[in-house]
Amino acid sequence: NFSNLVHKQIELIRAYAVKNNIVVNSKIQEELCINGNKPYLKRLLTNLFKNAIDYNNPQGEVTILLQKNKNKVELKVIDTGIGIKEDDLKHIFDRFYKADQARVKQFSGAGLGLSIA
């Protein structure tokens, strides 16, 4: 039940969001089931949610939507953050890639989050 897993991961990340002055909103369609590896799905959700918090603006928001769209389950993580330049979008899943080198000092990390996701 992916809906339950998303709910649980949101609750686990909520304290981190509050610590970073970020509000987390969600709209989760219930009873959406998928085939997948539960530990990997947890890692996927954690990476996506943490990324949306880490690269957000102060007092920002993260909105998590889960819904059925035709014969697929669609997860959207929307934030009010700093965004990614269009030229950098093609690289966001490359290992060690950081979109804006000016932000490297502001955020620690290896640049692996989205490539793992």
C-alpha cells in the first residue's frame, strides 16, 4: 500500500521540516497499491522529501500529492524553493551533479540524492 508508505514517510520527515521552518502539506489518495521494494521506496521518498526541504526558501512549503492517473500512480513533490535552471534539468539525475556551484557551500552533500532516487 503505497498510500500508507507515503503517509508514514511524511510523518517521519515532518520534524526535520519544522526544524527548517518548512510547512509540509499533503493530499494522498488512499489505498493506492504498487509493486515495489519497500526499503527502496522508503529511500526514494526520503530523498525526494528531504531534497524539497533542503533546497526550499525560508518559511517555504512542500506539497506532496499522490493520486491515480489512468493506470498509473502519480507522486508529485512540489516546493516553493530555489528551483533549477532549465539548462541544468538534463543533469539532475547524474551522480555528483550540483546545479549551482554557488550553493555548494550553503548545502552539504555529495550530490547523490536525486541520482539515487
